[in-house]
Amino acid sequence: MNYDAALDQAIGRLHEEGRYRTFIDIERVKGQFPQAVWTRPDGEKQDITVWCGNDYLGMGQHPVVLAAMHEALDAVGAGSGGTRNISGTTVYHKRLEAELADLHGKEAALVFSSAYIANDATLSTLRKLFPGLIIYSDELNHASMIEGIKRFDGAKRIFRHNDLAHLRQLLAADDPSLPKLIAFESIYSMDGDFGPIKAICDLADEFNALTYLDEVHAVGMYGPRGGGVAERDGLSGRIDIFNGTLGKAFGVFGGYIAGTAKMMDAIRSYAPGFIFTTSLPPAVAAGAAASIALLKGPEGQHLRDAQQLHARILKMRLKSLGMPIIDHGSHIVPVHVGHPVHCKMLSDMLLRDYGIYVQPINFPTVPRGTERLRFTPSPVHAPRQIDHLVKAMDRLWSHCALNRQEMSA
């Protein structure tokens, strides 16, 4: 086999379909988020505004977070030195897990190297803990959940997105004596819609199923202390396992699960994705713990309120121009384009001509024909930056002769 030719063919297909992904080389400027510097292909530097980052609240540059990281770095050095089982558990990891358990009102939490690994490792391990377990998964669950469920050595059922009748039908069709788990998300990040947490918990109670809730795009962002949509709705006690990230609203790096002490003990003892990987650097754990603690308080609520306000303003202004906004009331602002080439072209022109960085979202992240630009306004996007974005979108939408039609929620 000609391996180089096969690679050329595989990469060529992406170019032909208009969905070849390019990395944008940016340098965030400390203290000036969402401002950054882009190194153009010609080597020149250009000031830009980041409009697609997942550092939703700007915590990645917050002085309290940075101070905690500096303190830990100066105290114990860079790396953790091993896996959690072999020299890699420090006071910083224990402090972080205590903050996370408290955030969700649970007995314990377990930190992983990413939320992707946390989902994959946990979901693929559950059969070892609950023989005969059946997992029921929303069809639009994140790739990390899908991957973990694929590797899960047991029965799997996929229910239509947020379709409670379909979920009930699947649950009712299975042996009532078998253990069951329903895996779903609180916010589905590509459309920004919410999962029906209470209704799913009601079904879980009726069919004696465990609940597994991915709050990756909600932790830090919703609830009186940033515990997510479940906390906002008073439902945290009905969730058996939470999954969350430290790399989005908390602004650092890593992922976790939270639940009962017994559940966390079992998963840490059986999940290869936890056992056989080096633990987070202590400085990262310290920064994440500081971020979580801050967002539980009044400053966190102020940031959440400001972020929601800016999201509403951006949606309102883009809607007033007839843009096809997907609006489910969350903090995410997707603008439907519907074609990979057009989506990439808009992204390129916004960056090159207006200094606005928003990455195109194409297949396989979203289905073909639903390609979009996905804006994530933060509390620190200034009114002038919102105004600049809206005017740029207005000009480019007309220039590219794209249809203007509001999408219903």
C-alpha cells in the first residue's frame, strides 16, 4: 500500500468538502481578554477579538486564579510526579475535589485530565460495577459520551434528542430487574438547547435507573453558586453522577465527575482512564479550586449576570438583522449558515478583514447542512466589540448573498 497516497486522499476529501480544519495561531494577552494577537500566514501580527472561546467568564486570566497557580508552582514545582495512585495525589488535588463535591452537593468528586476522559473512562467502566447494566443515551450527546458508551461492554439504547416518549418506550421494553443508567446533557452546546432534567429524573425514578448528567457547558454559568442547570432548577440531589470540566467557565484545565463517596471510590478503583494516567499538575489543580471557590460567591453571580446580558443583547441585535439565530435561551449564540464552504469563508473574512475570530463549526461536529458560526459572548466583551461584530456580520451576510431568516427555538 502507498501510505502517503492514502493520507493525501483522506486529507484531500476534507478539502473537497470544504471542511478541512485549520489552526488559528493566537496569543491571548493577559489582562486584556477577549483581546488576542493573531499571527497571520504571512507572519504579520494582527490584533483580534476572540468570539468563539470556551473561557466563558474570562476566568483563565483572573488575578485570583493566577495567584493560586503561582503560589502552587513556587511551592511544589511543575508536575505532579505520577498517577493518582503512585505519588500523584497532592493537597491541591484533594482541595480541588472537595470544592467540586461541594459545588454539586455531593459526597465526593474525582478529577481527570479532561472532561472527555472523565466521560469516556466512567461510562466505559460502569459494566464492571453493575453487571447487566443498560445505558440509555441521548442521540446528541457529546462525542466523549458516545465514545465511552461505544466501549461500554453492555446493552446500549439511543433515544431521540430530548424525546421523553421515546426514552420511556425504550425503558419500558427492557427487563425491569436489570440495572439502568440514563446519560444526557444539561446544555447541548451546538444548538444551545437544554435537556429536560426533571422529566428525565422522573423517568429514572419510575424505572429505577441511575442518572448521568454532563454539565460541561453549564458549570460556573448557571445556578446561584455556578453548580449548573441542575443546581439552578433545584435538581442536584436527583443526579447520581455529574460530569463537568475545569477548562471552560472555570478557565483552567481538566475534567471531573461527582457523586456519592462509594460511587467515586468504585470508579477510581476500576477505570483505566483514571488509574493509568498522570494527574493534573498541582498548579492547575490550585487554579481550578480558586476559580470554583470564587464563582460560588457574589463576584461569580455578577459575572454570570453580565454574560447572560451580553448573550441576550447579541442575539437581539443579530435577530433584528434577520440572521438565522438558533435561540433556546442559553448563553450560546449559533448562527446557521448551512454550507461548509460558506461557513469557512465567513470565518476567514471576519478574521482577516475585521479582526473577529469565530471558528466555523462543520461536520462531524454538527450534521451536514447545519454548518454554523458559534459565538460565545463573555462578561468582558465590551459594547463596542459587540457593535463591531454585529456590523461586520451585517456587511458580510449581504456580501455573501446569504438568506436572512430567523430560526425558531
